[in-house]
Amino acid sequence: MLFFKKRNRGNANNRLVSWKITSNCLKLICECAKSEYPNEFGGLLRVDSEKKTTINEIVLLPGTISGDAHAIFRMHMLPIDFSIVGTVHSHPSHSAKPSSADLQLFRKHGKVHIICANPYDSGSWKAYNYNGEDLAMEVV
């Protein structure tokens, strides 16, 4: 009994969480994506210390490499910070659909992930859970 792996119940719990993002944080994400175009932009999502389900900040990792079809995170540069809940990156195309590489990243790092697509405005982003399933997120 001691060696049986616990069931992953994160998916059921993740559905119960009502994720939110501040409008200022979303605007910052869009502006960062615009400034990196035609390359991808990448960062991490941080929640408010009091409101644990409200994303209010992005964290940029030193040494992140941006290219026209990738953003490579240097995860060894990640600070010990339990308020980081996921990732954000941009797509130079008009599609915010996650690629297979995106899905691998989602499964390894965090509960919530945002992809912002060209033209990088309030209507061109989508949120996903760690399985790549659409996630409803309220802008506050």
C-alpha cells in the first residue's frame, strides 16, 4: 500500500478554480508580445499573494531565447516562488492553439497557461489548463 502512486486529481480541482487575470497584466502581455514580434515572447504567470487565483504579474526568466517559432525558457533560472502558477507565450501567427511542444510545456510547468496570438490584443489570447484544454478566465 505504501508504494502505490496517488491518483492525479488536479484536473478535477483545476475545474473548480475560477481563474482571473488583471487587465493591466493582460495589457502587459500583449505589449510584450508586440515588442518581440516576429519572434515569440515567453514568461511565467504569478498570482496575487492574497487572491491566489488572480494573475497579476509576469516573471521574465533571464536567458530566455526567442525565435520565430519558439521561446526557450531557462527553467534553472526559475526562482523559488510558489506564487508562479503557469506560463505565457505568444504566437507570431493568428492562431492561439497550442502546439505539441506547448502541450509538453503545459504538462510540466503549472496549472494555467496563456497563449497570445497576433494581433496581440484583448481578443487574441486564450487560456489553457495543463492538459491543453480551454480554460475560462475572467479579466478583472
